[in-house]
Amino acid sequence: MIATIQDRFIAVRGALGMTQRDFCKGIHLSQPYYTQIEGGKRPVNERIVALICSRYGISKKFLLTGEGEMFSENLADLQFQQLFETFKELEAPFKDYIILQIKQLAEAVEKQKAQSAPKGKKRISNSE
């Protein structure tokens, strides 16, 4: 269990692979203010906890106490919502490009899974 809330904030940011700058931008908080939170020089308030949980799909229980899983069960829904919000801001040619890239990524992942399947067992893909 991660002992302090400051350490849990750092762990969350690390798990997301984000810099302080990008993390703060996502929750509309200044980086100097957030740096002071991570350093234990500023208290954590309910508003900041709520922002982190809703924006990044973090379990409130984990963030406040260190108990349970870091990510809440509805992380996929939150990610999809963020993706959709960003996607709808794009112009049509960029939307087409994004769709093509996602399809190619999915195909590459399936191919990699098929290649790493145990010998003698053929993986069945979704397209079969």
C-alpha cells in the first residue's frame, strides 16, 4: 500500500506515464500548485481529488486511502469519452486518418497475438 496521498498522486501520474505539466493540464491546475501538492506543501482538497478521479479514471478510494485498485472499473468508458470528445473536434480528413490508424493498430495487435500463440494452437481472430 502506498502510504501518503502525495505518493499516491505521484504513483497515479507515473502509471499514466504523464509529466506534471501534462497531468496538470488535464485537470486544469497550475503546475506550481500541483508540485506543492506532490511535495506535501499544499493540502489536497476534494475538488482536486474529484477532478483526478473523473478525468483519469482513478478510484477515489485508492487515491484517498491507498486501498483497492488504482483505476476505477469505468476507465474504458472514460477513455472512450475522452477519445470521442477529441475526435469530434477534428475535420473530416483527420477523422478518416484516425479511423484508418486504429484499424491498422488493431490488425497489428491481432497479428502479434497470433505469432505469440503457443505452437500447434491457432488463434482465432475476430475477423474469422
